[in-house]
Amino acid sequence: MDLTTIIIGVLVLLLLAMSITTVQQGTVYVITMFGKYQRIMAPGLNFKIPLLEVVYRKVSVQNRSIELDFQAITQDQANVYFKAMLLYSVFDNQEQTVKNVAFKFVNDRDFMTALIRTIEGSVRGFVATKKQAEILSLRKEIVESVKDSIDSVLESWGYHLLDLQLNDITFDDVITKSMAQVVASSNLKAAAENEGQALLITKTKAAEAEGNAIKISAEAEKIAAQLRGEGVALFRKEVAKGLSDAATQMQGANLDSSFLLFSMWTEAIKNFASEGSGNVIFLDGSTDGMNKTMKQMMAMMATDELDLSDKKIKK
């Protein structure tokens, strides 16, 4: 075997080795020849024309993420600081999509610059139409607005925005302190209102209870007064009935009714003496005093008898 054969064999092996290319999973290679797009290589073992076909760019079709830190100004001129996480990927592994990814930008650095500025501009445009008091409650709306505004642009670049997470939204220290004071004052106001409502309920219930107690007491007093009145009336009725029966019996026995009055007088004096507990009672115990009292009682009995006669006549 001469030297020429050996050299030719080595060159063939070298060219064969240069023609074999292995593409990693999740990656596609963009191949150019003489500076012009030629084809793409899918993951796995591939062959290319040595020295003519060149791997222009390696395009990853896996998901990629980047952290963003930027500032925006609200409608009422408040500074808002955002910390966000952006998740994106190549739209698909179709040839036209891969060509857009490979040739729209010179390199990944230029693409990242355009992507970040586009995201920031979209967020700033949305925030500029809102007031600072609204921003914290609009996380979802901000993300949806960004997706709606840049999806078509990213698709033309060959990419797709998978997710945008606003992890942190902060304001200047002065605004943060003022917001905290507003929240604290609102809490104090709510606490005062709740305390006032509780006090009002307590006072109302106490007043209702007191009113019910007074009402019950008044009803009880009314019933007691009625019962006392009925008792007094019944007592007087029974006394009158007893006197009338006694007078009738004395008349039937041909006795003077003054004897009944005398007996009542003596019984009254006896009760005064036995039931008294230290009180001083002055009585006219003379004969004239007794006669005067007897005449008054006889006059009362005569009046009662006259009333009874009138009632009988009317009947």
C-alpha cells in the first residue's frame, strides 16, 4: 500500500467524520450552504455535506425563563417597581418557525433585549392608564394585557409567551407609608363603627329590658290595685250585709237598734286596746261623746235603710 492510498483513506475517513452530526434532544440545527439557508436538522444522528453545509445556529425548543426588574409610572404619577418572571419558548419546531428564530435577530442577546423592552413597554402602557391605588388588585389584568398585546409580535419572531408572573409590586417608601396609614385609619374607623354598633345594641337591649320590666311592674301594680279595690269593696259589702242582718234580727227580737251600735262601739274600743302597739289613740270616752257617735252611726244606718227601700221600690 503506497502513501497516496493511505492519504486518500485518511481524507475519506476525515470527511466521513465531518459529515456526521449529532443533534441533542430539545434542539434543532439550522444549516446554511454558501451563506444561504439550506435545511434544519432534527434531534438525533444527521449527515451534512462536509465543508459546504455549515451549522449556522443551534435553536433550543425547550422552555426558557428570565427575570425582569423594571419601573413604571401610574396615571397619578406614582412610581411602581415590578419584579417579574417571564416564561417563553419557540412556538413550534416547524421549518418556518425555526427560520424566524434563526434569522430575525443576529443573536440571542439582541432577541432578549427586544423581548424585555417589549414586555416592559406593554406593562408601562397599561400602568399609565391606572391609578396607584388600583395597581395591587390588577395583577391578573396586567398579565392578560401583556399577553394580548405581544403574542402576535412574538409569534412573528417564532416565539410564544407561556407565562408572565408579577412576583413583587412595590412603591416608593413615602407612598407605602401613606398606604399603610390609610389602611390603619380604615381599620380604626371600622373598629369604631363596630364598637358603636355594639354599644347601640347593648343600650337598646337594656332600654327594652327596662321598658319591659316597667311594663310588667305596672301591670302587676294594676292587677294588685284592682284586687285591693275588689277586696275593700267586698269587705264593705260583707260589713253592710252583716249590719243589715243584725239589724233585722234585732228588730225581729223587738230590741232597739241602738243596742247594736253600742255593741259595735264597745268592740271598737276593745280592738283599739288589744291591737294597738304603742300608738296613741285619743277617744272621747264621755257620755256626750258616746251619744254623739251613736247618733252619727244611727244616721248612717237610716241612710242605708232608705237606700234599700228605694231599690226595692224600683224593682
